[in-house]
Amino acid sequence: MRHLVKGRKLGRTTAHRKALLRNLVTSFFEKERIQTTLAKAKEARPFAEKMITLAKKNTLPTRRRALAFLTKESAVTRLFNDIAPRFSERPGGYTRIVKTGIRLGDGSQMALLELIGSEYKKKEKKKKDKDKGPKKA
């Protein structure tokens, strides 16, 4: 029976797994969107959501708790100054996982972990003007 057994081991030791999740969440707050495997995205999501909830309080103890988990001070600054105020009225559900396909190398299911409200905006292609270029008589 698997009572009280939750989470994925991701094929790593405990220390390696904790370091991986800390680095994933730090990169996530720096870029607001990361592409990783589906299992890693599902494991990193609760940590990211807890960090955003923590940052909504914006006190010195909460900033120190965030600094203890995240690996870069710039990510903490971005979290407290940019990301948390965006979700001040939202009670939860700050992230989204979008499946993107299968990785060619090993067949692993890939996914995007992104913040709600920072959807991917496609760049518009520049149309080539036919008027430019040498004119033939």
C-alpha cells in the first residue's frame, strides 16, 4: 500500500532532487516560462505556487524564506516586485502546465510551465514588399 507516499523521485537522490527543484523554480521566476519534462513540471508547480503566495505578503521574514529556497537574489526581487503584485487578488492557481510533445532523444513527454497571464505571443512575420528591388521595364 502506498499510504502517504507522494511525489516523484525523478531518478535522483534526495539532495539532487531538492537542488533540481530549487533551480527549476528559480529559472521559472526569472523567465516566467520554462520548458521541461512533464514530471519535473508537475513537481515544481507546487513550490512555485507556494513562493508566489509567500511573496504576496511582502514582509522581511517572507523575503528571507524565499531567499532560503531560491538560488538567485534577482529571482527573489522579480518575484516580490513584479510577479506577486500581479496576483494580489487571485486566491491561487498562478501557473499552468501545457504539454508540448515528445522529446526526440528519449521519448520523454515535454511540457511548458508558465505563469497565468504571460501567454506566449507569436511574433508577426514581416511581409516582404514586392515593390522593393530592381524594376524591370
